[in-house]
Amino acid sequence: MAESLIGGLLASGRKADSLLVSDPDNNRRSYLASKYGIASFASNDEVVAQSDLVLLAVKPQVLKDVAQSVAQAMQSKRPVIVSIAAGVRTGDLERWLGGELAIVRVMPNTPALVRAGAAGLYANSRVSEDQRNGAESILRSVGTTVWLDSETQMDAVTALSGSGPAFFFRVIEALERAATKAGLPADTSRLLAIETALGAAKLALEADESPAELRRRVTSPGGTTEAGLRELESGNIDELFDRTITAAANRSLELAEQLGND
């Protein structure tokens, strides 16, 4: 995810000399410096000391240790901090960093890797308007962004856009399997399922009508789409996705409690 953000920023016009990266792996540092022309460091403190915005792109399970190791440097420099670690609340991160810091929490998703991401952002009360804009510009370089009014909404964002790609992959997988069973070659089934999903999403994004209205418009009375939808609805698809989103959101809340207490 960090590399996708670096690539997105450079593609959107950000100068390479404005970006610094730190990584404990020497091979990884050399790769990033060579591919993107950015300065790389073994020390997190060196990067913090030179930065007005620090992006924490580490696994949630190690964020506490990383945060505590750079707390002194953060308190000295006092940059705005952007965290893309899933499930870690701003209050816990701020506590690990020594307190009273401007923090933006972000829930990106994997389509950011192809610059088609959808990210939810939440800022604590210490984040200024300019700092909000700076944080948003990073995530907008790889997709769409939305600001949340309450951090409690992050669990729903995690369930929808964070976990959502896997849900759509599962639907594509099911369509591919069903089409193959109906007689299409497997590679044809996969291509048509993926392209149909892409086209439907693009149409839903660009059309003025709601997805419900688009569905009604493509459903001719007595036609093939109506027959298929009848079977889909017989499985109570709304209830199924209600349970799906609720389960993912509840797990997000559980993980936040667990990570904050560790």
C-alpha cells in the first residue's frame, strides 16, 4: 500500500525530492530509491525529523511498537500523522505517540494498488484544514476519498470498502463458476464476469440514476434479467449482505478493542 501511494503521488505531479521513506529492510530501501528516485532511510526518526506529514504504513499488530519508538521524534517535530493501519483508533495511536498530536486515520482498500481505491478518512480535533487537505491529497492520488464525521463510522467503512473488494471477488467467482457450468469455457466465463462487473460499476458511478433505477431499467418484464433476479431475490440477498456487513463491522470493532488494549 505504501508503494502504491508513492507511485500515485508521483503520477499526480508530486516531486520525488519531496518524498522520504524509511524501511528496516535494506533491499526494500534500495528498490524504492531506485524505482522511484526518492530518498530512503533505515531510521524512522530521520524521516520524521524532516517531514511535515508522516504516513504510518505498517501492520496494525506492530504499530504500537513503531509508534512508541518514534514518539520522541514526533513530539519534537509535531507533524500531522496519517495512519493507514486498520483497526487502530486515533486515541490509542495518539497515546502511544505521547499525546496532543494531529492524527488522520485512513481506511484504504486494495484497489488503491491500481489507483481505483475508495478510502474513508477521519481527523482528530487537532488536525487543521491545511493538514486535512494534505492528507486527502495523498489518498486521492490513488482513488476516491470521503471524510467521516465520527470515528465510530470507520467500522462500517472497513466492512464496506475495506473488506468489500473480497465480497465482489466472491460474486465474480460465483458468476464465473455458474457460466462455466452453463457451457462457456472457463477463461471466457472469467473474462465476461470481470468485464461485466467493471462495466456495471462504471455505469453506476457515472449515471445520474441510482443503482436501483439502473437495475429496473435493464429488467424487461418477462425477460431473462427478470428471471435471473427472481432467483437472486429468492435467496434474500438484502438480508445476506446485511449480515455480511454487520459481521465485518463487528469484527473491526473487536480488533480495535484488542489492539488498543495490547
